[in-house]
Amino acid sequence: MTQMPRFLALAVGAALSVAATSASALTFGIFGDSKNQAATMVVSQGYTASLLNNLGASSLAGIDVLWVLNGSNGGHSAQLSGNAAAVNAFVSSGGVFVYHDRTVTNAASVLPGGAGIGFVRSTSSEANTVAGSELLSGPGGVITNTTLDGGSSSSHGYALANTLKAGTHQHLTQANGSFVTDFDFQWGLGDVYYSSIPLDYYLGGSGLATFRTVYAPNMASYAAELSVENRLPKTVPEPASMALVSLGLAGVALARRRMSVV
């Protein structure tokens, strides 16, 4: 077997070191976690959790992942809609915004970069996987086409696949593969992850346990991975040796970047 050149091995090692250091320092800002279950799970994975009372710019300062759980079937939080500019700025500057949404209707209006995405509210007891999604394997285990089936409502709606932005990464769908319930896309320097799974319900101790034990840990780990990627150095000064390190960083980021397509 041909060995990896030493300079490339050093570059890759440096990239992984940066990623590991960044991951251990990540902070999740969590809004709508009424029973602190999301926070407990995040802390169990080695991250820091900060429970948020509002979504103003001062509350978003110093966090890496903003995780909002919408427990309402009839509308989006006034905090989310009222602080749209602050949330948009947070994502645009490199933050990761995760939204678990029961309402679904008009979700495009509260998502940074959501304009043009078509959302439909429609409950389903099935959750099908999309090949290539990094969500499907993680600290909670493996998600298959049946792992999340049989919940009282595995999802509360979907986005129409043909309205998603180019480069969107799909993770879960309803029975029809064009009805996407979990997906993420890049916005500015950051990422937006949307899900119509009523995760507040499952994290609260109700319903199908695999949402708590498999899906939620995998999703949190995936969000952290997105944040780590966003924090990797974007440019490296010359000389040529530093340029090679930059190449190694880029290679690691590409290897870890999600592979599913619209």
C-alpha cells in the first residue's frame, strides 16, 4: 500500500486537531426546551448548553448552534419572527440554526434563506431515509426506514423537494420522496437545518423512544459537525508549506461534507 506523504499526513492531522478542539468548545443555545431534555442530551455529548429566554442579538452572542423547538401547532414563536434580523445575522456570520417545527405552515417566513421554499402541513407516521445523509449514523446509532415509524406523528409536514435551494442536503422524507421533512442548506457562512418532527413532544418523554435515543443524538452531533466545518480556517497565509496545510484542511472538510443531493 502506498503511504500518505508526510507533509499531507501532517496537514490532515492539523485539520483533525482543529476540528476536535472546536467541537469540545461548542455551545448550543436552546429555545423552547421546556423540560430541559435537549440541554441534558447536548451536555451528555460533551457540548455546553445555554437555555435561552429570547432570541435577541445579545442572547445569540457566544453560541455556535441555535436550536429552537416549536411546541405550538398553531404558529411560530413571536421571538423567532420578531428577531428575524438577529437570527439571520447569526447564521450569515457562521452560526448553525436548527428548527424543529410543529406548525410547518409559513415556515419559510421564519427561516433565514427560506424564501421560495414551499411548506405543507400534513402529519405522517412514517419517516423514510435519504441515501447519503450523515444523519443516519451517529452517537445514537443507525437510522433506517423503520427506525422512526409508528410515532403518533413522526412529522407534521414537509417541504416540497422541487422548491428547495440548489445544494440542499435532504435527510428524511414522508412516504413520498418529494416530501422532505428534514433538510439543511448553507446560508451565508452558516447553515440552516429544518425539521417538521415534533421533537419537543418526544424529548419530553412521550411517544416513540427512538426519537429521543437515536434521532436526537444523531441530529445534535450533525449540527455540531456543521458548526465545526464553519469554524475551520478559510484562508492560510503563504509560504507554500502553509498552502499545503490549507489543502489538507479543505480535503478533510470536503470528505466530511454531506453527500446527499436534491
